[in-house]
Amino acid sequence: MLFLLCLLNLVFQPVEPQPADTMHIDFPMVKVDSIIANENDPIDTLAQALQDSLAQDLFFDQQLAWVDSSSCTSDTIILSFPDSVYKARLQALPFVIEVPYNPIVGGYINRYIQHSARVAGLARKSEYYFPLFEDALARYDLPYELCYLAVIESALNPSVRSHAGAAGLWQFMPSTGKLYGLEINSLVDERLDPIRATDAACRFLKALYNTFGDWNLAIAAYNCGPGNINKAIHRSGKRDFWSIYPYLPRETRSYLPLFIAASYVLNYADTHGICPAEVDRTMRSDTILTHRRLHLKQVSDMLGVPLDELRRLNPQYTRDIIPGGEKEYALCLPIELSGQYIDREESILVYQADSLINNRRAEIELLHKSGLNGSYTHGGVTYYQIKSGDSLSAIAKRFHVSVKQLRKWNNLKNDNIRAGKKLRIGG
């Protein structure tokens, strides 16, 4: 708490005057609808957003950190340049999206530069995530510079969550994530999966661009929704970001300038004396697809890789469990261990299976399968009503349990079952 108060005191020192309504957190990690807005008290709004951001940063540093920027910027002198230099550098970027320079953008560039350690960390993490983003953007024929949206959405932290419920690198809300095909349940949250979430973000951004025909408007709509952009267009009578700027929600006015500022600093950090942070964990990984139910601790113990490392590589498995079943799931491993996993897969799958997987099967199926396959839940227990033509073995296969377990849970002496009766699925 003392550390947080010290940081808040540091941030709220007097600053240079800024255009009205442009004050914003330096590295926003929450979406517009997750900030407790108070039009009459922007300092309270900023403080709340900053506390959310710091809390998420501290969690990431303590639990999932893999870059160290302490030595990178400790002895450097952070340089500033005239506005004309910033303008020329932005114009020189090989971007399709327009990234103009103005005093608002300049203010955010300076704020990034003043936090050199964060920029150093972002520069190193971008080397890991940007190639993944660029592959997806290329598939959808989208501008590569959209990579920088993830910087201002999540600071390139795939596990970050806002208190409003947005999650992942691209900060999808649950409803939007499901709309774009992401699996979200008690075991899996694909908003945290860098590959699947990035694919969904590309489809969402392409749809926004098709709606507005302008990338600046599409970017703004990603933050506040198409409805708010349409309202601003209607009120202003114009269709470009800077013309509708006064009619946008307060946080969205900061969004495009922050995108431009992030694009600048990650392309020109070295000219300001900021180098990429050092890496203290592997950045090279490989992905294995599996239908098998698996606990990350099984992999951790058998292959000797820290569980926190596996969680960093597989943040979508919120309970450390890969559900298995009909759907194929991805297991991401340090690249040097992928061959070992393939060679030892069967022994990994049986290692401590009784304690980690088997005795939780009913709980897992209740979370993952409730309401599917003709099942229903009553009093916290999942049941299945037997239909004509069903067999005990077919029902066991449908719910990924054994015939022996079904007999035990339902006190059956043999495999004979009758249509219309109900079976208990789980102990």
C-alpha cells in the first residue's frame, strides 16, 4: 500500500498544462467502460484507473514477469526532441494508418518517454508478441501497425483483466469474445489465448473498418463501440477522428493519441536512450495440439519446467486444466521441451492422474458439459435422461467418463438401462 501511495504522489506532481479533457493514465490497461467515470472530477477518474493499472502491473511483475528492465535504463539519459522531429519521424513510419503529430500526441509521447523502464519492457515483449500479431494481420490483409493497439489495451500482458471483466491482450469483454467464437467458461478463457484472441481481434477490427471505411474511426470504435462513433459523427456532421474528437467519450479522445504515441516510442525508443529490457525466461515456444485431458502440473513435474512458466505460456487454462474431449486444445511449451513431451506423453498423462484429474472428473464435467449432450443440473449435480437407443457405454463416451464410474454413481449392478430414467453424472 505504501508503494502504491508513493507512486500516486509521484504521478500527481504538477505537470505542464494540457488541452481540456485529455488527462489520462500513462499506460491504460482498462477499457472505457471499466473506468469509474466522474465528469466533474477527472482526478478521481485518473486515480481509480491508475490504481487498477498498478495493481495489474504488480501482479504481472510478481507472478508472470519475464523481462527485467532495471539495468537497461539505470544509467541512460532520456532525450527529448523538438516537435518537428517527432512529426518527421511519425511521417517516416511505413504505416497505412494515418498517424499525425499534434500537441495531444506529443503529450503522450513525453509521458511514455518519462517511464523508460516500462517502455524497455514493452520493447522486449513486442519482440515476442508482434510476430504472432503480424501473422494474423497478414491473413486478414490488415495493416501491421495495428499491433500497437495491444500495447495500449494490455501493455502486452495476456493475463491482464480489468475490473469490468475485459481480459487478455486485446481486452475482450465476455460478450464480444463469445460473439467472435472464443470459448469462455470455468476452465478455459480463450480471451487469454494470444493466438485465438488475436485472430478474433483481427476479425473484429476488419468488421469495424468495413463499417467506417477509416482506420482512425475503426480504432476509436474498438475502444468505445460503433454506436458512440456514429453518435459523434451525427453530432459533428463529419467523418474523421479529429473532427468528431469533442463529441467522443472522454477516454476515447485519448485512445488514438495513445496509439500514435505507442507507435512512436516502440519504433524510436533507442533514439531516446531506451534499450529493450533483458529477458530472464525463454521467449521461444512450440505448440502441441491435443484431445487429451491434462493438468499443467503433470507437465511441470515430469518435464521439470516451472508451473508459473507453463501458466505464462498457457494463460487460457484458468484452472491449470486442459479439458480434452472432442475439441482440440493447444499446449504451449518451451521449444526445447516439445520433443520430450511427445516422447513421454503417455507417462505424463498417467502421472498423478488420480489426484489431479480423475477425482475431479465429475466437477470438471459439471463445469464444462452442464447443459450440453442432453444433460441438466439440479442441486449442483448433473443428470442425463436416458433416451431410446442409448447404451451405458455410449453415454460414458459422451460424457468422457468410464462405464465403471457410471455404475458406481448410479448403483448399477450391470449395464442394463431403460429409456426415461435418469443417470447421475458425477460422484
